[in-house]
Amino acid sequence: MSGDPEPEVRRLAEGAPLPDWVTRLDRQTFGEAWRGLAAHEALWVIPELAFARWSRVPAAGEAELLRIAVASEARGQGLGRAVLEACQRELAGEGLVHLFLEVRPTNLAAIRLYERCGWEPCGCRPRYYSDGEDALLFQRGGGAQG
């Protein structure tokens, strides 16, 4: 996205309903859509194009990336990185510096994104997904990365 203006990433207000486009993109990307946000969750969006959904545990200084998605027609434009980096900055500002996620080992594009944004592999959950595929665990934060 060199030369292009940074996309507007904004956080959905607490208690706000999920926009219909988020539900559609969730279903297109993951095959199913999750319901509205729980009290401990937060959602960042680039309207109509991308979102990242997080679970927050303020008492532990932790957050877990639950889902991140970019509309198929907008992939390859840096939107995933833009939304992920915006989330990381805002979460750090809230004191949530220990970040975690699970990802399919076959999702190479996501793994490259996470690694470019300072995430490191830290484990594996065997047969984590409903189809039996393992999940790779990644973490970010703590020391100098936080």
C-alpha cells in the first residue's frame, strides 16, 4: 500500500450490534458467523472490508485474537496488517500486552502476516479444528515487543 493513505480502522462501540457486513464476511471467511460481541470482546473494523475480533482479559494483561478477516476483493492491499497493527496499538494502550492466537498451519498468508507483525510461534493444539487439523499457537508481547 505504498503511497496510499492508511485505511481508517475504528473500534466498534461497546454494546453496539454487529454490522451485517461483519456477519456476512465472517460467514464467507470461516463458514459460519459468530453472534454478537460478549462483554469481554472488542471488534475493530475497516468498514465493509476487514475486521478483527478480540477477547480481552484486562486483569491478566492479555488478549486473544479470535478472528480476523479481509473481504476477498480487498486482499493483498495491506488491510489485514493495518487492522492488526491498529488493534495491537490500542490493546497495548489498555495494558493488554500479552497477545495470543491460534491459526491453521495451512493458512500460510495469515502466518506470514502474524510474523511480519511481531508474532512468534509458541505451541500447537493437536486436532483443534472440527475437521481434525491442528492449530499453531502464536504469541506477541511481554518484553521489548509489547
